[in-house]
Amino acid sequence: MEIRITYCVERGHLDRASALAAAIKAEFGVSPGLRPGHGGIFEVVVDGSVEYTNAGVFEEIPEHERVLQRIRELRPALRVGDREKPRHRLESRSFERPGYQAPHSVGIEFLYVDMKSCRRSRESLENLREALSILGPVLDLVGVSVELREILVRDEDQAQQLGFVSSPTVRVGGRDIAGEIAESFCEDCSRRIGADVYCRVWNYKGRVHDAVPPALLADSVLREAYAGRRIPVEEGEDAAPVPDNMSRLLGCSEYSI
């Protein structure tokens, strides 16, 4: 049985989708794929058939039991612990090459200080969502789920804890996808706080971009999907100090989500 849950990124439905996926796995022994969507969508597809969708009533998110009951009715033989077995069982053997790791969940973090005033942050987030929308069908096909966290950094303590030194920052699997810190004068943020501050730029394929390129995002997500590695965190390691530029940017008391 193959199950896919499509959730709305903008409305923060990832937590609900993840909780529903955990409930499905507990009862049916199947790990649903999580696919980011837009426009308020929340949809559950089982073996290619849409078993639940809130199309037309985008504010509605189903209770877990409602979805589980629907799957029970349609797939009674696949419940964990049932005596009834499927009439046919397909057996397969895995011949994976040495060192290969099966697809997994890819964690993405988008860290920023100001979304309302800073055009770079807005356009970078739009590009991130665009890249995920394009990659969604491919990742779903190979069983890779995406967990996107949008993190508003409010003060220096939080910035230091997160190792956040330039806004906006995109991390895939714990790594800054830029590979380097490059910044340029940001007119939007400087005007907002009344001081000169610099925001992130990305050097990609010989060009400097003031919003993260969708192609760089897509490349980073696909690499992480099959790398299966995570950066180890050294216990007791002191966090790096927050740069003066970031201190100025965070010194303003007004924040925008």
C-alpha cells in the first residue's frame, strides 16, 4: 500500500500531516510520503486513489480517525495484526550497491529576520516553495519526504543558538546551501532600521543572485535526498559570536513574519 499526504506549506500544515502519517504507520505499518503543496490543500491519496481532499473547503483539516476509518473500509486486509492476509503477495530481493542508503526525509530550514520589508527574504522563500513544488512529484515517486521549517530569528541569543549569521539563510540537511557567506548592501532593511546593513547574496554558476536561485535549491535537495548524511554536532562546542551586521539588523524591535 502506498500513501501520500499533500499539505499546504503556507498555512503550516506540516505538523498535522506528520502526525497523521505517524498514526497511519502505527495502524497499517506503512510510512506515508509527505508532499508540500499550496493554496490550503490537504489531501490523502492511497494507491493512486484520492481518499480525502479538502478541495473547495480549504479551511477544513480532517481528524485522524476520519482518515484512518476510510482506509480501514477500503483496505481491510492491510491492517497491522489482522488475521486476514492479501490474496497476492509480491516478494522482492534488494540488490543495493555497497554504501547505498535508502531515500529518507530531507529537512529544510529557512531562517530570516524580516519578511515584510526585505524583498530578498520574500523572493527567496517564494523560490524555495517553487523548487519544492517542482520536485514534489519526483521526491514522492522515490519515497522521499520533505520537512520545511520557516524560522523567524528575533534576537541575538536566538541567532547565536542557531548559528545564524546572514539573512536569509537556507539549510538543507543542516548545511548552508550557499557554502559561503556573501552579502551586499540591502536597501530595504537599511531603510527600515535607519542604518547600513547587508543581506545575503548567492554566487551560483558565475552569477550573483540577491534571492536564492531555484536551481541551487533543487540541486541541494536532490543531493541530500541520496546522501543520507547529517552534520554531527559537537557537544560542548561554543557557538560562534553574532557578526556586527547581524547585531544591527536584529537591533530593531519590529519583526515581520
